[in-house]
Amino acid sequence: MAKLKFLLNLLILLLLFNFSLLYSKQIYIVVTDINSNNPYYQVVKELKEFRKVDKIIHFETNKLLSLEKQLCQIKPDYVVIVVEPKTINLNLVAKIFQISTKMDEDSQVDFAYGFITGAKPEYALILVRNTIHAENVYTSLSNKFSAVAEILKPAGIYSNCLYNQMIYYADCLNKNNWGTYVIKWNSKDDLIWRQEKTKFLNHVNNNKLIFFGGHGGPFGSIGIKTIDLNGINLFPAIVINGGCNTGVTYRYLYKSFNGSTSQKKIDVKESFALKLIQQGVIAHFTSVGEQCWVHCEQFINSICNKGESTGNALKDTFNYFIKDGEEVNVNLFKIDETYPNIEKWCKSQTRISTCLLYGDPAYKPFPDTAKNNYNLIQK
């Protein structure tokens, strides 16, 4: 009788344990518009094996309401969007952001997400495989940080604010035995800058953190151009990029000096965001719109001090600004149409809805900060 009672208690404990595992399991979804015959689909296959994906959802970019309904039924923790570069534009980025707020009644973002793409299918695969490799060899990776900050003009007492912020991060990381290198960019392509840029590019190899603070565009950020990245090994970097339009992979809105706005396209080989992926970054926090730099501090705080995954850091950043009053409703416009209200659309678009993450949203770059209860970037 005692033996039977022991076995029953053991069975109950096993059932409770399995139930707790089931209850605590985080749901990971892959969303893609790529068919199985497309070379990019190998990314989906490798993610499915790596993350033990719960479901693969195929969607059409012009039928995003169907995607929203499916995600509302599943209520995922992580969503990775696997697409070709030409699929990514302001509309898709803004709509995925908006969908992420629709899983319940409040306006907060409810799941972590990231985009995986590449100028070629093999470069998108590099992003996935580098993530797997980084998780396996985390403890052996070198602790290095590089940053380039713009001297803002005209900004008066605020002209050095971005540079001072980078110096603060470097000081904090130095106290944790990191190697750091921070430079200024004054918007002049002179000899002094070229010398500084060479030193920066030499230091940036195999960094864990890279920060671009200031202006940018589809072809580069803060004086560093797409072509400058040739031959540089950016594994295992998390790149935090404050420059406008630095996440563009194909199509973007161009604002001329006279204030008019028009749609432009770039060759995928010219994209700064795609080049970063090609050269080995694990994650890239950036924007396909304007003024992403105001959101960077919250993102870096989440990964460095709270030990969050890159996707949850994006989610934290969104929710911080939603709580602070930014709207979640966005207006879309017709792609490939000369549209008279593009300028109005730009102004009505919330800043956070154009921010995005390239990379696996479940990747934790600094898991030890949460485990050991210490902060990387607070003195």
C-alpha cells in the first residue's frame, strides 16, 4: 500500500512538472511570404530546427488582416518574419508593429519580433547560423564596444549630447573590463576623419556592441558607408543604429532639401542594413523612417542591464514610448503610386512604428546580466 501511494505521488509530481513545462513554454512562430521552392526558404527550415518552431504561417503582404487573425488565435511570444529584401518597406514594418499591439485589449506590444532577410539567400542563412554559433560560444566571445557619434549642428549646448552618451557607455563598459573605442564625426570628409574612420573600422572587428549615434540613410550611417564594411568581420555584433532610414533594404521615402517627399528605390547591394547582415552581425536595431536615435537608449538598457533578448528589448522599447503617449495607429499608402499625401503620411506616422529589428528575436546577447543581477552600462 505504501509503495502504491509512493508511485501515485511520483506520478502526480511528474504530471505537475510536465504541465509546468508546457505552461511555461514560449511560443515561437515563423511568418513568411516565401514559397518552399524559393532559395530563401532554407532560412525557414533551419529556424524550424533551431528554435523548434511551433507554427509556420504563410501570408500575403496585401492580406495582413488574415495574418493578424491567426496571430490573435495563437498569441505567440516570438515572431520572426522571413522575407526577401524587396518585401520590406514602411507599410509592412508599420503594419507588423500595429498587429503586435492587437493580441489583447490594451495598446501595448504583446510579442517580440524580428525580420530575417539578406541581399542573397546565403546571407540570410549567415544571420541564422551566426546566431546559433553565438549562443554556443558565448562565453568565449571578446567584450568589445565601438561607437561613432555625430557632433550635431546647430544644437548649441546639445551639440555633443550623442558623443557624451557614447562616452558614458564606454566608461561603464570599461569598468566591466571591455575594450572600447569612441570617435566623433563632424560631417566633414577630411583627412582627420579618414584617419579616425580607419581606426574605427580596425577596432570594430568582432565587437559585441556597435553604436551609430546621429544622422544616416540607406547607404550608410554617421560617416560610415556601405562600401566601408567590405572585408570586416562583424560577428557577433549587436548594432544599435540611430540614423534615419538605416534599415532600408529596397524602398524608402526620400525627403528633398525643399521639403518635398517621394518614393525611391536602392539596389540591395547598396543597402547599409543588408551589408551589416552580410558581414556577420547578429542583430540590428534600426529604422526605415526618421529619428530612431530617440529610442536607442531604451533598447540598449534592456539588453545590457535587464538581460533581455533582442526581440524583447524591441518590445520593451515600443511599450516604453507607447506608455509615454505615442500612438499605435498607422496610416498606409499605396506602394508604387505617385501619392499626393505621402508628406502627410510621414507626419502622421508614429516614430516607433518605423523602428525594427533585424535578427532572431529570441537571441539573448548578455544573459548573465539578469542571472548575476548586475548592469553593464550603469556606473
